[in-house]
Amino acid sequence: MTLEKWDPWQEFATLQQSVNELFNEYFSRFITTKEIAFTPQINIYELQKEIIINAALPGTLQEDIDISLEQEDVLYIRGERLNPNDSIDGLCHIEELPYGYFERKIPLQSKCVSENIKAEYSEGILTVQLIKKVY
């Protein structure tokens, strides 16, 4: 049997590496690679059996909007609004409308059924209807 000299600092470094890997793995699920240019304004209405969310997304194409429900009680609205004036080669005096990647994380007060999400996009307003889970 061979005896090895115990190095407590090596054990500490191994522990630190394991903890770093754990945190990197956990938090990498929440980190987006895109910079968020703006957050859409919303209204939330809670009815007896459903939750309705309206999001203001004027100028955004319907195919550029993504909706997802995570953990049954967090709704994400993500997408990108492109600037139709990017090709204009001139001086811009006022630019108040935000363009680029957007994201809105909406914590819900009730758990919802992810299979029954209904969404409609009309005249720049996204309406999302979520059915509450019945226990």
C-alpha cells in the first residue's frame, strides 16, 4: 500500500470546481445570448377559470413572437421587432420606438395548463389566454 500526502488545498480546488459547474449548469438555462432591447407593456386579467394577458407589440410580425409557459406558472413572451428604417442613410432626429430583441417574464398567480394556451395577434396587441389548472 502506497501512502499519498494529503493536500487540503487540492480538495478545496476540486470542491470549488464542482460548485462552479453546478451553478453554470443551473443558471445557463436562464441566460439569453441576446441583449434585451425592450420589455413589452402588458395588462393581466384573472377570471375564475382563466388568465388573459394583453401585450403591446406594435410593428412586430406575428411570426417573430414566441410564447412559452414554464413550470406552469411563468409565461415568457419573446421575439424581435425589426427596424423598418435600418436601410435609411440619413440623420435620425428622434427615435423613441424601441427595436430589437424583446422578452417579458410574467409570473402568474395560478398554475395553468400548458396544452391549452390560446394566442391571438391583432393590430399590434398580443392576447394570450391561459386556462387555470383545476385541483
